[in-house]
Amino acid sequence: MDLRKDAAALADDLVRLRRDLHQIPEVGLRLPRTQEKVLEALDGLPLEISTGKDVTSVTAVLRGQGGDGDVVLLRGDMDALPVTEQTGAEYTSRHDGMMHACGHDLHTAGLVGAARLLSQHRERLAGDVVFMFQPGEEGWNGAGHMIDEGVLDAAGRPVDAAFGIHVLSSIVPNGKFSSRPGPLMAASDGLHVRVVGAGGHGSRPFQALDPVPVAAEMVTALQTLATRRFDVFDPVVITVGVFHAGTRRNIIPDDAYFEATVRSFSAEARERAAELTVRLCREIAASHGLEAEVRYTEEYPVTVNDTSSHEFAAETVREVFGEERFLPLASPSTGSEDFSRVLDRVPGAFVFLGATFAEDPDTTAYNHSPRAAFDDSVVADAATLLAELAVRRLAP
Ligand SMILES: [Zn+2]
């Protein structure tokens, strides 16, 4: 069995599928056209296929010859972003204001490739494989929805190991796989603050309760909090990305509103951030005689690679593609991922794959940029790695 060779024979097909998907990006939990394409691409394979009730997910189970052997889950997310594409690619997005700017079209095609490869070699699988085609990764908790709908028990018994790949349009050189044991990606939470004051004439602030300087003080105090109250080796990132207040320069508004994203890399730091940011904002408001309505929303947990699963994935890359194709990642990424919800429940690993066009990967647009371009020549390797991980993990 030479999966790499088999994948090479599928490569043109997978690239075509990826480019088709690239032209019809859909955002969120409902991706009907994408789902249709995936179902079409899986048609004829010996899979037990089910689709989500509330979301347009696709779950496919491939029965190996193991009877009651282990179950491996392979995951690909399918959703796009509300970004207007500026890559100039000939297969550019045809959906206005939407773009596969995070490469999930490659993930989808790669997972289809793995399903084809493993279907060809079913007799070699000493267990079952669950293919998880997931909508709504970009802040919609698609993985959580699929878990609620039973993806981790899709084979009729619990999944024993889970693997996924994420392509990057910069940072990692083309064709290199990269990952690390332990925390791989940040937890991502939201801080929502409304500072409630009392509006008035801009010339008479002493007769009003001005929420603007108080909210501004919170924004800077949050940065002090991040550097003074957290271990430098277990850091947090706090970025205020929304700030709204007022209508005219000579009017003091009634309230001011801002939102921040809060990233952390351990459960402990995450818990502290949830407590300290909320308290800081409330107490700053109180000390100025105003009130703050503060909400802290937990979004995605830390993505944690189980140490032995990471070692296994790295070893598989080295054996299948060669020593030089695996780059150990020194520090976690500040991005976040809802595959973390799967890895919270099942040991496994998530691996980055360089899909940049640039010679120097640090010089080109990163994922989510309207100019983020992904080289789909890596898609066959993505399919190969997923399939190899399943075969090897299931081997008795
Ligand atoms: Zn992504």
C-alpha cells in the first residue's frame, strides 16, 4: 500500500474540487452548496453518510475490517469568511463579500481525498474511521454542534483518537508540516463592556457622567493587566477591536461600548482572565461614579495536542514524507480553533501545513487576509497524511 502514490493519482481531482469550493464560499453553520459538493464528491464510496439536523455538516463512517477495533476521527472544516477576495486568482470567489481566506476549502478537499484513499484500502483498516466535515469553525462553534449531534459516537462506539490539519498561507514554508506537543493554539474569549454614564453638553462635563474617558481608561488598564497580572510564560493577549461612543464632538454620550478578544494558553490563565478583566472594568467604572455592564463570553478552549498523539503524527510525517518535512513548532499560535472541543474529549493532534506561494513565508499575507493565497499543490499530501494517520493508528 503506497498511499502517497495513490494520492498523486487523485491530486488533479482534489485540486479541481478545492477550486470549485473556492468559488462558492459560504459563511457560518449553513453551507448548503458546499455540503452538496461534498456529498457529490463522496458519492459511490463505501461510506455510511449522515448530515446534520441543525447545521450542514457531513459525517461519514468507513468500516474497516476490524469489527470492534478502534475508531479514528479525521476532521476538515468547510466554512469561509466574510472577506472580499483580493488574491486575483483565476478561481476567485464568486460570492460577493465571502472568501475562503482561511484555507478551509483545502481542508475539505483534503478530507475528501483521505476518504477516497482509505476507501480504496478498506481491507487494511483494523477499525473504523469517522470523517467529520464541519461547518461554522470561524466563531460559530460548528464542532460543538457536531459533538452535540453525536459525531464522536458516529461509528456506534466512542472515537479513540482524532486528527486534523490546518493550512497556512504564510509563516510555515510550503509543504512543511508543523506542530508541537501540549498547547498548540490559544483559547479565545470575548469581553463586552458597556460603560453607562449620563450624557450632556460637551462644554459642561461636570454636569454629566462622561463614559468616554472611563472607557478609554479601561482599554489601557486592560493592557497593564495583561502584562502585570499574568505570568510572562503563561501569557494572555487582550485586544480591543470594537470601540463605539458618541455622535458629535460637543455632545457627551450616555454610554460607551467596547469589545475585546481575550486569548490564553492554559485553563488557569483563562479562568483568571475571565475574573480579572470583568472586575477591572466594573471597579474602574465605580471609582468614577459610573456603572459598567460587563459580559464575558467563553468561545473556544485551548487547542491541546496530546503528547503521544503529537509524537505519533510527527513520526508519521517523517516516515512518509522525509525528516525535513516536519518542523517542530517552538511556541503556540495565538489563533484559536474549535477542533479544541474535539481534542478536549479525545486524545489527538492538530498539525499545520505550509501552503504559501512565497519563497520567504514571512513576507506574505496570513490567513484571514483578503490577499491570503493558498497553494493547493499540497492538498494530496494533506489527504495522504490524514489517511496514513488513520491506518497507522488503527494498526493492531
Ligand atoms: Zn481556519
